[in-house]
Amino acid sequence: MHERTLIVYPDPRLLAQAVAARTLLTLNEVLGTPGRDRADIAVTGGTDGTAILESMASSALLDIVDWSRVHVWWGDERFVAADSDERNDRAARAALFDALIAEGRMGDAQIHAMPADDRSAEARAHATAHDDGEALEHAAARYQQELLHELGEAAAMDLMMFGVGPDGHFASLFPGRPQLGLDGDDVLVTGVQDSPKPPPLRLTMTVPMIARSARVWMCGSRPGKAEAMAHTFLRMRDTAFPGSFADATQEVLWICDRDSAARIRQRQ
């Protein structure tokens, strides 16, 4: 696994601002690489993920990025109706991307949202586990095909950002769930039927797909994340703490505030 680096900021506000600036500088660097015509980033939801996108929107560095060449993906998503407020992509678009599209700096086709559950409310309410499994399988296959169509057989992100759950999960890869054990290059996106965190139906990129990324950043703040950040940073591929599987080809960062990094520093 790639060597991990810990970066600590004083509080959640400064963490969000710093990660926002780092993201914009990284996108500009990728786009400035000879021969590169695009940059692909997978963003995350949650309190920290949304705060980072909001900080990007207000950053003085926003204009250094040629947004017409940036493609946005998600490492995981809640499999709910497209208009549900539980969707990570709705929060991300509201925080940053809708404004860039409205200004003509991005095209809507550059936003690669994971498929929503397009079944009727009645169909969802009466669905069996088999029905849900089929719907998830179809949606995961669609997103994987989109990845391969856009990026080729070696599809990879330039940057993936994740939050870390209090149970040590990242993306929608949870302790004790079989999705964490998918280790082949043939399944890049999979469904989750039994998420211990609501809602129960989700889509997620797999560990092998995540590990293809050039850069993976694990972001977390506040005291409630301290144990999870420590376990995931200090352990390697421990199935009890899925975040410990996070890997990349160039850079793996754990980006914390003081409170969430406290246990790491005590145990190093």
C-alpha cells in the first residue's frame, strides 16, 4: 500500500478551506500536465464533504481551474429517488456545480451522478430483497459502463475524496459487509442492500477501483471521528475498519482537524 500522510488543521472551518484550496491547486496541476485534456474527481457527501465544496465556491483560487475540462464523479451514493434530499449529488450541485453550470463554465454532461432509483414510490414500497438487488445490480452496471466509456478499461480518478464514518467506513463500504471483499478488477461499482447507516440501499465504488486513483484523501473532523480516524490511519486492510483499505497510486492523505486527529497522535 502507498505510504500515508497525516495533515492536521486547527478546526473544521480551516480544514474545509485548506482542502478546498488543495483541491483547486491539484485540479489546476493535473490540467497543466502535458497531454492531459481533462481531470476527473470523485467527491463525497456529508458535513465535511459539503463544507469543502462550499469553500471551493468561495475560494479566491476557484478561477485558476478550467472547469470546462473537469469531470465530477461520486465514490458512493444513496440509492433513492432522484429528487430526494438524501442524494449526495444534490448537495454537491447546490454547493458548487450548479453555479458553475449556470455560468457556462461547465456542461451538465460533465457531472456523472450515480443512477437514482427510478422505480415508482409504490414499486419501492412493495419491493422484495430480490427486486432491490436487481435494481442495484442494473444501476451499478450502468455506472461502471459510464466509467469505462469515459475513461477506458483502465478507468481511474485523478482525485477521490472520502469522509470516514464513526464505524470506520468509507464510501459505502461497511464493516462486515461483503462489498469490502470484492478484490477483482472486473467489478468497479457494486450495490449495497443492507447498509447499517440509512438509507439501506446504496451504490459504491469498490476497493480496487478506489485504489486505481492517483490521489485519495480521507477527510474528517470533530471529536466523534477521532477513534475512526485513528483506526483507519494506523491499520492496514483491517476488515473491521474499511477505511484502512484506502489506497492510491501517488498520494494517500488523512486530513483531520485537531479533535479528530487526537487519537492518532496519542498512539503513534
